[in-house]
Amino acid sequence: MVRPAFSIALLSEDSSERTWKGLRRVVEKMLRRFEDDGFTPRVEIVPPRPDLRPVLIANRWRSTKPRDQADKRELWRYIARKIAEAGGFVFFHYDGDEVWSRRANSEAIEQFDSEVRVRVAQVLGGAGRSPAQVSELLTRLVECVPFYSVESWTYQATDRAVELCQANCSGAHVATFQSWAANRAALDDVSKPKDSCCLKDRHNDDLGDRVQVWEVVGAGRSLTAFAWNLYACVDLRPALAFPD
């Protein structure tokens, strides 16, 4: 059996399966859909191992408590193994937990560096790799960071959000979604967007399927930053679907 040329483990700190599916759809739209042999996909996006889910959610991946360290070490080893595979990559989603204009104040970014990236580097280096080899492999660990949260991306499917709002809460937030449609940059500066309307996170899979990603990338906010994170990974560039 022919394996895909690019195997991406999509890790998310969000506990919602619908949110993971919505993120996957957003990511898929940023990658090429092509096959060498006519039927084997060259790109696959897979969830993490089920036993890793508890340490990914509820901020446990950021924890410095002794009781969480064994689970975190298993997470570091998993990431290190994945990015050391031929064609292996890890996309790690965590929310910025700040609005875009205050992104410099996000503690999550510093915590990711100290509690994930540095630790994975130590695992890779402990296997006898040179600093240059470790540095090269670490480019395959790609941060996926929406500001304020993942709804800043899924709610960009504003036409579908309006339909869902009308069906679920008599259109109470239609004007809000229309304002975001008119200004794609605005959503990244909404604090806790999930709390600002009736949809919450219940439709993130549906919404993620409808996001016009390149229109949103053009707004120059957190999805743009993610696109550049993808481009910075040289090994991944052949799979990217950047428009000409």
C-alpha cells in the first residue's frame, strides 16, 4: 500500500470533536489535493493518538505540575517521532487567548515554546541528532494559533453562520455576522467570540467547511500568520495550495 507523501498529525487543545473537524477543513483548503497514482491521497491529516487527548486539553500541555509531567513526556515523544518520520508533520492548535491587537501579551506563545518546542528539541537531540538536524526537524512542528480563539476562523463562514443563526435563534446575531463579513480583520479583535453569539462551538465543523480561507488570509490577521507558518516549513511547501 502506498503511503501519503505528507502525513500531518493535527493536535488541538480544544476538547470538541466538531472543532477538530472544522480545523481540519480549514487546513485542508490550504493544502493541495492531488494524487500521484490516481487514488492514493498525497496528503493525510490524522488526529492524535486517543491516549494523548487528555494531556492536550484543559491546558494540561501547559501545566508545570509534577502530576502532569509523565503525560507531557509522552506527548513530547509522540511529536518527536512524528516529525522525524519521512513526510511527517505536526500542526499544534492552541488559542492565543488574547485579541490580535494584544497578541504580544499572549502567555500561550511563550508557554508553547517552553513546554512543547524546547522539550521536543531535547527528545530529538537525545537520540543523537546534531543541533542542525534538530533545528531542521523542528520546522515540521507548525503552530496553529487563532486569536482570540478558533471561532475567529470558523465564524468567518459568515453566510453559513447567518443561516444557522436564523434557524437556531431567530436571527438574533445576523447583524454581527454581517459586520464581520464586511470587515474580515475584525473577528481577530473580538474577545471570546464564542460567547458573543448563539452558535457557540456547536457548528464549528459545518462552519469550517465553508470558510473562504484565502479571503480571510488576505485580511492579514491570525490565519495569515498560520499561512506563513506553513510556508516557513520548507519540507511542506510542495503540499501548499497558495494561490498564484
